Amino acid sequence: MKFEEFTEKFSAAVQEKLGENYSISIKEVKKNNGVPVHGMMISSGGGNVVPTIYLEHFYRRFTEGEPFEEVVEKLLEVYGNDVPEQNVDMEFFRDFEKVRDRICYRLVGRNGNVEMLSDMPYVEFLDMAVCFFYAYRGEILGEGSILIHNSHMEAWGCTVADLVRLAKRNTPMLFPLKCSTMAEMLRNLAGEDCRESITEEIPMRVLTNVQQTNGAVCLIYPGVLEHLADKSGTDLYILPSSIHETILLEDSGREDPRELKSMICQVNRTQVAPEEVLTDTLYRYDRTKKRVEVVL
């Protein structure tokens, strides 16, 4: 069954289960790098928050052999967990003074996000873009993020410089830096039987935040790369692993930049979800110049 046919049949099955008091619609949404996903929006008319449940995950479960009815029940379970029991007051978002302390920034690639960036404030950083979001936290919806668009900035009467200043202060506080050796990260992922065999000889560090979400932006936290480069006594190659983290490699002079570039491209094509790819570019932090530069 093709995705379009699945979506139509799936929507009808969910509608039948929920009944006529619910309204269901399907909307295509462009995520990072222009990757299209299809969200099912379920409205009961009883609240001002309509959950959006992306269908690609459920289609994948179906194509991998899970019975259709069980996939439908799983979506209904997700919907039951996501729908808030009461209205959510979002009026605060109109007031700049009420949002300024949770305005943050993240890094995305520019080449794959031309359309998205045309509708939002951002700052160029090499071939990437620093864009902004509001780090939402509430009792009803929990934690999430709201991308800041040009319309928000205009309504608030603020400038891109204002957003940069606030995000530079807020992001390191709300999303603290986490820098681990590659060995430490692999030990955390490995089972107990394999942990002792992983040594510290892997000369790489993984730079992200404590939440491990949109952690590539830690590259521009004030003083981070300067501190790590001074600590190692070398320049640092920067391999963009995804929008969530980057890998730092000490520049010993023995590395072949072409091989590092090839590694980045291969990982992006085979190990990283398309919407989580940052860029294929290899960078280096120059200790003398105190700045990040494009290598290849």
C-alpha cells in the first residue's frame, strides 16, 4: 500500500473510531531542510489546542508488518496522551517582555532551508544560519519550542540584534553545554559487556547540550571553542554530525581533510535523518585567529 492510499484509509479508520464529534484533517508540513512530513490534526471542538501527529512513523510500522488495526490503536493512544484536558492561554506570546527570557537560538544549514529562512529572522554563520525559537514550558503542554517568524518580531517591535543579544544570554543557561569524549558517549550507548573494551584512544569529542536537542549551536556559545582549543593546545576540526551535535577532532597535522569531508557526507547520507542534517561542510577552529573557518 502506497503512502497516499495508507493516509486516506488510515484517516477514515481513525474517524470511525473517534466518531462524528471529531474533525480530522491532513496537512503537509516542511521540516528542517525542506523535508515534507504529513501531520494528522484531530479537533474535537472542545479546546484551543489541536495536536498534530505525524503519520510517517505509523506508515513505517505498517510497512514493517504491524497489523493495520494495531497501528490505528497506537495513534489513538498517542492522541489520548497528547491532547490537553483544558485550554492553553497563549496570550502571553504577544508580549515581548513575557517571552524575552526564553528566546534562544539554534543552527541550521542555509542551502536546504532557503524557503523557511525567507519567513524568519536569522543571522548568517558561514554556510549555516542562526535562527531563533521560544523555549516553551507550561504545566499543560510541558516543554516544546516555537519558531520565531518575521511576523512575531514585527508584533514585538524588536530587531534581529535584540534576538541575538537575548539568545546569546538565554541559550547557554536553558540548554547547558555538554562535551563528552567519543569513548564516554559510546560507553553510554553500549551494553555492559562491551563498555570495558571501549578505550579513551578515540581522539574525538562530542559537543552538544544536556538535552541533546539542537545542540550543534553550542559551537557559538561564548568562549567554548577557544577554551577547548587552548586545553588541547591545537586547532580543532569540526565535523557537523547533525543539528543536535558536532564532533571535534584535534588537528595533529596528520588528518586528511578530504577523508574527514567524505566521512561527514557518508554519515549524513546513511546515519542521519534528512531533517536532522546540518551541513556537509568540514570546518576548523583556528586558535590564533579565534574563529571558525570553512576547510572543505
